[in-house]
Amino acid sequence: MILKIIHTSDLHGYFFPTDYLDRNEKNTGYLSLLNKIKKDDKTILTDGGDILQGSSFAYYVKEHLNSDVIADIMQNVDYYTLGNHDFNYGYHYIKTYVENMRGKLICANVKDKTGQIKFEPYAIKEIAGYKIGIAGIVTDWVNLWERKENLVNFEITDAFEGAKGALDGLKKENTDFNILIYHGGYEIDLENGKKLSETTENIGGRLARELDFNLILAGHQHMEISAYIGKTLAIETPANGSKAALVEVDLATKEMKASFIEPKLEDNKLIEKYRDVEEKVQDYLDVPIAKLSRDYLPEGRIKMALKGSDLADLINKIQLDYTGADISITSFANVISGLKKNLTTRDVLNTYRFPNTTVVLEIDGIRLRAALEQNFSYIEYDGSYKISKKFLEPKEEHYNFDYFYGIDFEKDLTKKVGERIGKIFFKGKEVKDKDKFSLVMNNYRATGAGGFDMYKDLKVIKNYDKETSEILLDYFRKL
């Protein structure tokens, strides 16, 4: 008896065959994947979360429709969990999504305090006399990253303990084969077992080593992975519907074969059903909103880190204009488009791709220096400048390098981290350790994410509810 398990994760609202950088069709997207997926009574479809946020389509649906649209698009999924970005748009958006999903939500380390959203730790599917156990968890770092108001109704507990408890429950049910859907990644190199991270954001390696799930279906890191950790097959899928994972299991022997499914450009019922929404999204993105004096385009990552970026400076100036803060920082997603002279909504949303809000903190000279030192650990020097491996492995994290505006500083990146930043100046005056400043940043960085622990306990001067992308759009529309 061969069981087929087809897994997606981190779709981030990329359903149609496009990357939204332009209107051209690309061989990507969940609905195109469905053209290659044949579902029968010996096939289970799973999804690992991070579906409600990320693309222009997802943004448009949030602004003008509701998450029941996404639930309908995902109607073929049998079992799913939530990802950290699924919390970005708040409780009721998730609730609407879950209420309209045909599949079963499983997440052992999340509870709804109100009891309205039913989180089950695991489910059991019986096929041809075999009992298939399916558990789910999400990285508990949601507690660190997400805005507090979006988590008021949720209790998110330790991911490992959630997985362990779910597995114990499945074993009591005498299951024959156990699957863990994990919205998180792997902290080890799957080829050699080398540990890549000391944090608990990603614990896929530990889950495989210390628990005995037959199969872990992961996400979060946006990588294509298929390898064994001990006796556990570890899978991860790339993001944005570019591929799905296929695992074929011989339930008699528990032998597994893994491969990846690529999209196929072809119409289907769901594409036809939501084509009008997609066309409205594309039209919305192409609406002109301003005329700039010139293009503001990204350059090479190392060049921008060493020399600065006019594009980042423009965003920082807008943040300072909006908040009145002394200093501003901003970062770029791994892929951005830049702002064209004839500016459209598409340019803005494809340049500031995060669902962040804006926070102003009070910072002193000591912590400002510590932040700069951490920031410029992004660059390594071994006779030439290159991006540090920790920003590239186990996944690319260019978004954890910030561009500072409002200060000048001396730097020597040939020195070791901790000794790279020299004198710091604010309005021409050298910054002293006890000097205090207002610093505007996004709410993700304000939590200390990305290694910026020095921000964690700083005094909050002001929180802004409006998303940073909306602040930018409003600014440009008024030009």
C-alpha cells in the first residue's frame, strides 16, 4: 500500500502564476501546482502555514475582501497548521480563515483562550487498515515577533514540548506511521549534521533526533530540503508555491521516497473562479501614485552595506518625517524592486514587503554602538568584503541588516566584530555613552529579532498602528 503525501508551506499568498514584480506570468504559484496534483483516497495534502500574508494578492484580499477567499483557494488541503506570519493580520482574520477551511487545523502548541478556534494537537487518518498520525506545531518565536494585540486570544507554548505531547498521544492510539507538520526549519546542516544556529527559532534537527516521527514536513526557511536525520525523513519546501514536496510511503515497510512537484501553467476551476480578483490586484498595483525626481533602485548588497543606499535613505527620511524621531533604521527584504520615477503602488509594495508597523524607542549611546556592531557583522573581511555566512545559512537573512539614517559613524570592517565602530556623530556632535535619542524602526526589529538584543528592553516612546507600507503609500500620494 503506497500512501502519497503532498506538502506545501510558506505560500505567502502566491496563488497565481506571478511574482507581482510585473504582470507577466511565471511558472510558479499554488494554483499552478494544483495542475500537477492528483488527489485520491490514498493521497493526503498538507500545508505548513504562512499563507495569509506576503504577496500583493494577500494584501489586497486583506484590505478589500476577507480570508475566506484564501480558505476557498486552499480547499483541497486535508491537514494544516499556522505559520508565524498568519498571525500578522489579527485574530478575526485567522478565525475567518479557519472557519472556512475544509481541512483540519492541527497545532499542538497553540490554544485559543476564547475557545472559538479549535486547535487539535493531532489527527488520525485511516487508510487501507493503517492508522496515519498527523501532528502540527508552529515555532514559538511567534511570541517574540508578533504584535501583542494580535496574540491576546492565543497562548503559544514551547514547540518541542507540543510535538512531544502530540506524539505521545498518537502512540497511545497505536498509529502505524506518524507525520509532524512543523512551521519551523532546521538548525543543522542536513548533509553533515553541523549545527548552524544556537537559537530555538528552528528545531527541526532536535525534533528528528529526540522524537521518532517517521516524517517531518517543515517550512519557514523557504528552502528545498529532503534528507534523513537518523530514521526520520526531513522535508522542507521552497516558498511562494514554486514547488510542492511529494513523499511516497510504503506503509507495510515504512520506506519513503521523496521528490518535488513543479507548477504547470494551465487554467483550472480555481484560477477561473478568482481571475477577476487577480486582475483587480494587478490593476490596483499599476495605479500611478506619484512622480519622483528620479529612480531609487537597489544596488549590490555589499555595495549598499559599505557605501549606503539612496533608496534606504528615502524610506528613512519618510519615517523621520512621520514620527519626528532623531534616528531611523530600515531594512530590505531578500527580493525588492525599488522605486521608479513614475511611481506605482506595485513599486512601493514590492520594495517594502513586510507587514510591519512602526515603533519609536529611546536609546542611549552605549546601545546605539552595540546595535551598529551587531549590524555590521553582516560583512566579513578576508582580503575582500563578503556577506557573513550567518546571514546566508541556513537561509538568506538580508532583512537583518539595517540602514541607519540621522547619524554618521566611523567604521573599519577589517577589524573583528565588536571593534568595528569608531566615533558616532549626531548633527555633527560626537555621541557619548549616556546621550539619549529617539530611534524609529519596525516592530519586528524592536523585539530584538535578528540578534539585536539591545533593543528588547528599551523604553517605547510611541507605537503606530498603521503598517509601514501604508505610511509610505500615504506619503507618496500626497506629493
